Amino acid sequence: MNSFLKAGLLTLALVAAPIAAQAGTLEGVAIGAGAGAVIAGPPGAVVGGVVGAVTGGPNIINRRGTRHCWTGRDGYRHCSRRR
């Protein structure tokens, strides 16, 4: 039973990994549902999840900033990160 549960959780994690990689909506749902559950219990979790799905959430996957590249007068490519 214990090994069956572990195998099921591992399979669920592998199946859910590509879904979790889509930043924004899923994070908003999780944050909204968590906040709603703390404030108003189960009905708050449902309402918070819906509001979080509509408004989205922070992009926690790509937090390193964006890369900006240009070609200088010397002909070499230069890149820097923007935060």
C-alpha cells in the first residue's frame, strides 16, 4: 500500500510538471485559493481560486529578468540582463 501510494504520487508529479510550467494563471489560482481559504474557509477558497485564475499571478518561473542584446560599433554582440 505504501509503495503504491508513492508510485501514484510520483506519477502525478510527472504528469503535472508540464502544467506547472505555465506561469501566471496557475500561480494566481493557488495564491487566491490559499488566501481565500485562510480568510473565509472553503467558500473563500473557491472564490479566491476563481479570482486568481482571472487576474493571474506573479511569474515565479522566469524571475531572473529579461536579456537585452545588441551589436556594438566594434561589431561584437553584447548582452545584459534587465531586472
